[in-house]
Amino acid sequence: MSSSPIDRVRRALAAQGLRVEITEFDRATATSQQAAEALGVPVATIVKSLVFLVGEQPVLVLASGANQVDTEKLGRAAGGTVRRADADRVKAATGFVIGGVAPVGHAQPLATYIDADLLRYDRLWAAAGSPYAVFPVAPQELVRVTGGSVVELRREA
């Protein structure tokens, strides 16, 4: 059985009863803007997968591509002081490189916080384990398959 990051995401989703079509691109979809342009969809429907550290514990944040995460709001939800994880910590916690971090299929279990704004859309697009691959998912399914807590995380302008 292949153990590519994309296959790991496909297996993790299938284990949750979710069969999706993973789309791979020749050009990068590593940023929300790149993914939105490649798909022809609003940037707000792109799921940004961000890893933060609460103390020394990594947590996953799934945020709308249009939003910046308010780390104070995240800290209140997660119960501690928050800082961004560096690339090595992201890879160690998730098994994915930055730009390809999927919402599922991680190297270790991660507490997950989901930006409430994502629930405003019918269909979202999330990274599929590679900076060149994405998959579509309904917001309710994203919440279900990640076991994430829906929280107001958008930084106000």
C-alpha cells in the first residue's frame, strides 16, 4: 500500500466514511490565494490548515482563507498562550509540509479548532496532503471528520 501523504489523507477520510475526489494540480495550491485561483472559487471557501503551539502542545486551526486567526481568541478556546509552530514542528505534528497540511491523517492526534466562518459556505476546499492537491468537503463533514470545535477565530479588522 502506498504511503504518500495524499494516500494517507484519502485513507483517513475513507475511515470516516467520506469518499472524496482529490484534485492534483501542476501548479502550487499552497496558499489560499493560489488554491482559489486554481479552482476558480472565492478565497473564503479555502480551508487554511495552520498549526499553533499552546504551550508546547501543537493544535490545528482550520480557518477561512479570507481570515486571519486571532490568537487571543484561540488562546481562550485552547486554554493557554498561543504561538505559531515552525516548519519542523508542523511536519512533526502533522506529517505534512506547510502548504499541504490536510485536516486529517496527521502523524499524531491534534486538538482541532474550526473557524466558525467556514460554516457559512456550502462547499469548502482543503489541502490533501500536498501543496499541489485539494479536496472538496461540506463544512458539516469537515467538523465531523476532524472532531473539531467550532470557534469564532477571525481577527477583526
